[in-house]
Amino acid sequence: EVKVVESGGGLVHPGGSLRLSCEASGFSNSVLSMNWFRQAPGKERELVARIFPVSGTTNYADSVKGRFTISRGNGRNTAYLEMNNLKHEDTAMYICCARAANDYWGQGTQGTVSS
């Protein structure tokens, strides 16, 4: 059974940081990429960051470049998302997707930036 589980969300003040974790397990096929999306009220789901585990290559949305960093964990299909200098507009449900033979989605973790 494939499981994708996120953690690390919470409430933070503007300028603060959150570190999200995505742990994917139970795959029969290789994980091709690990992806962080976010969904905010009134906005389309946005691909925030992507990492290709084999190569380590990363991609970022323009809106988060220079502030967010995606990285690989050790010993498992794990992707961390370090979010720094958070802004109100970063408030969203952050959802991890592991791409293998199909896409597998977690339930998400809420990140809220508020004064």
C-alpha cells in the first residue's frame, strides 16, 4: 500500500519559517519525482517545488524562488520543504505528490501565515 504523509504545518508570523516533511512509502516502482503543491482559497493549485531523487535536480515556482528549498531525505522517499521569509500569501494547504507509475497524493498539511 502506497502512503504519502506530510507533516510540519502550523501557524507562523510573517517572516517566519516552516519546515514541511513528506514521507512516501510502499512503492513497487521507483519514485520518479517528489512534488510539493499548495492550494489556497480562491486560487488554483500551484506546483511549489519538485525534486528528482536520482539526480537531485530541483524546480521551483517563481513565487517561492529564493525563499523555499526542497531537499531529499536519507534512506527513504522523503522530501523536505524549507519555507523561509513566509508571507501572508503563502497561506495554503501544502500537499505532497510522489510520482511513480502513477501520482500518489498525501492529505496535506496546513501552513498559515498571520499577524
